[in-house]
Amino acid sequence: MTKFSKVLTVLAAVLSVGFMGVAFMAFATRSDWKGRDAELKTLIQPQKDQIDRLNAEITRYENRLNDAKLSIAADLPAIQVRAKNYQTSLEALAKKSAELSAEIAETSRKATIVSDEAKLRREEGVQLANQLAELRGQRAATEVEKQKLTDLLVQARGVLDRVERRNRNLKSDQSGGGDYTEPRSDDPAATPKPE
């Protein structure tokens, strides 16, 4: 035999043993398709029942959805009318709000004017109070000055009266040739008379 045929014989033997190992492994780990088929059939029935139940629910929900669409379609004009009414009310409220804002601004402006006027009047009142206090002070000073002048006038009249008496006494002593005597302090004629 040739070398080539020997290699092919050994190769065929090795492949035969390998194929036999694969066949043995396939036989040892094989699946029981008949048992598996029966098992799958028992699982299919509950799933079919669930699918039927879900289809019924889908149909029921589709009916409810269609009813809701019809209800919405029927209510849509009324909703649009209400929306239009709300829009009109909103515009009226916005207009009223703008009017009130203008009125508040005007009232605020007037209040500011009144506040400024009151502030001016308070300042004038303070000025008048200061002037009044100054005038009262001047009046008090004038009263004191008046009292001093009255006292000086009384003193001056007293001095004038004494001078006139002395002058008369001197004239009478001069014409009578006698000695001059000083008037006594307890003499009523010597004290000045207030007016």
C-alpha cells in the first residue's frame, strides 16, 4: 500500500470513531419531541383562552372608545360655545381690570397730590408754630421791657417829684432866707405816687 492510502485509511478510521461519538452524544442528549409536543399542547390552550378573553376586552374597549368619540363629537359644539363664553368673560374681566388699574393710578396720583399738600400744610404749620413761639417770646420780652420801663417811669416821676419839691423848698428857703432841710424818708410827700 502506498503512503497515501495508509493516510486515508487512518483518516477514515478516525472520522468513523468521531462520527460514532457524535451519534452517541446525540442519542444520549436527545429530546423527547412527542412528550414535548403534548406539553406544548397543554400550554397552548390556556394561551388561546387568554387571547380570546383579551380580544373580547379589546372589542369592549373599542366600543367604549367609539362611544366616547361620539359623545365628544356631540359635546364639542357645546364645549366650543362655553370656551367662547369664557373667552368673552375673560376679555370683559381684562377690560375691567385695565379700567380699575387706570382708576387706581388716578387715585394714587390724587393721593400723592393730597399727601404733598398735607406735607406742605404741616410744614407751614410748623413754621407758624415756630413764629408763634417766637412772637410769644418777643411778647414776654416786651412785657419784661414794659415792666422795666414802667418801673423806670415811676422812678423818674418820683425823682421828678422830689426834684420839684426840692426846687420849691429851695425857692421858698431862698425867698425866706432860712436853712434848707432834707425831707424825711417816712414823709408821704417825699414818696413818689404811681400812675
